[in-house]
Amino acid sequence: MSDLNFFAPDFYYTVVGTMLVLAVVVFVALQRVSAGYGMMYSKKWGPSVGNRLGWVLMESPVFFAMLLFWLLSPRGWEPAPMVMAIFFLFHYFQRSFIFPFKIKGKSRMPLAIVAMGIIFNLVNSYMIGGWLFYVSPQDMYPVSWLWSPLFILGTVIFFAGMAINWHSDHIIRNLRKPGDTRHYIPRGGFYRYVTSANYFGEFVEWTGYAILTWSVGGLAFAVWTFANLAPRARKLHARYEEEFGDEYRQLKRKYILPFLY
């Protein structure tokens, strides 16, 4: 164990391969089990904390982990990996330190969900940060990568997904007036097409990141995003149909992918 090199290609690809296999397992398992937070919150998940604190605890470790991968790497000041790391950090800064404090209401998040989220996020930071700063071939990301077709296309998709995600979260946050605890059907934006427009935006975002980094780690992250969020979107869809009946069914929305799923 003392000779274990966490950034050796063999170890790195083993982790990524394992994560891809686990993504399939998680996708299947979540068809039966509901992650107990948000609209699907359940006390059966055990002790909980407030939603705001839960999100900060769950998301902030990945922000600091990526910073460490960057700052401790001899490649840390190469322009292309640095820009791609900044994109990643920008997402998680918003998710860790801005998004939680915009949450309204007094919802709870189980500590079990927080703990699983921390582990998942740290592995993702390893897959992305490890690739950008340690595992990728030395000549893969010259400065010219920043105006390559893959980087430009991926960047456009990444920020389009981010915009969809942020706008969808804005719609959800403003469904209720202060003191109101009822549920409402979200409308507008990509909610015209899917039940979980915020999840659709996040999947688009990380698909773009996989393209702009052109990395197996980025691909695994995008696959995991879908495997984790698509079953939840399906269960939320069923919950809306149960609560709103024909009013919701007649909207003919898909779960997470417009016109597809």
C-alpha cells in the first residue's frame, strides 16, 4: 500500500471503470429507492439537517478538493487545464456557497444523503482534477486547446446547461409565497418539456464538460449525473401525477430529456 500512486494511470482508470459500472447499478437501484430529500424527503433516512447546511456540507468538499489538485500539481499554471478547472470550480462555488442560501422554506436533508453526496463528489473531483493535472498526457492540452472545436463546442454546451439549471432552480424557488407550504406545478422554461428541467440542465452541463475536456473522467461524470438524476426525475414525475392527476398528465412532459425520456 505504501507504493500506491493515486495518479498512476492504471489506478486512475480502475477508479473510472468502477464508477462507470457503479453508475449502471445505481441507475437500476434508484428505480426502486427514492433519495429522501427535497420533495421526496422521508424521515426513514434517519437524522437530518436543514437543507441549506446540508447543501453546503455536501457540495463544498469537492470545491476544496479540486483547488488542492490544482495548487499541488506541477501542471497547475498550464493555461488549458487551469481554465477547465476554473469552469469546474465556478459551478461548485455557486452550488456550495450561493445556491444553498437562496433556498426558501425549512426543508430537511438526511445526513445519510449528505455523506453519500460528499463521497460521490470527492470521487468526481478526483476523476476530473486527477485527469487534468496528473494523468492526462503531457501534450494533450496545449494552449491551442482553448480554441479547438471540441473545447468551443463543449464550453457552449456547458454554459447552456448551467443557464438552464439556474433558470429552472429560479422557477422552483418562486413557486410559493412566504409561509405557503403547498406544492405547485413548475411552468415555463424547459419545464414545458420535462418534469425535472433543473436536472436536465445539469446533465447538459456535464455533457458539455465531458466534451470540452475530452476525457474519460468527464464522460464518467456525465454518465453518473444521468444515472443519479434520471430515476429521481421519474419518481418526481410520478409524484406530480399522483398529486395533480390529469392536470399534470395532460402536460405530456417527459422525465428529464425533452421528447425522449
